[in-house]
Amino acid sequence: MILYLLSNLKQLMHPTSLPEQVCNLLRNVYDRISLVAIAFQINILVGVQDLSRKSKINLGLLFSEIL
């Protein structure tokens, strides 16, 4: 869902018919959503690593099963 939103925002940022201020606002929104998405991914990875330490699951094995 976040990737869908980001791709749509990226398409809107092209300065074809939108005023420059609107494009700048969309860039700011895009940057903030990107940062939230990255933080969310890092949080998931940290959680999986913590789970791995607590339950002694091999992370390589876990990711190979997921992929």
C-alpha cells in the first residue's frame, strides 16, 4: 500500500501542469512517507533479529523460508 502511494506521488511530482509549490509539497510528503517506510522495515528487521536471539532461530534459514 505504501509503495502504491509512493509511486503515485512520484508521478504527480513531475512539473507538467502542477504549480511549483504543489510539486514541492508533494516531494515533502513523498520524502516523509519514504522515511516512515524505511523506519518500518528497519523495525521489522530488528524485531526478527530479537526474535531470533530469543528463540535461537537461524536468521538465514528464516529468510530463506520466507523468500
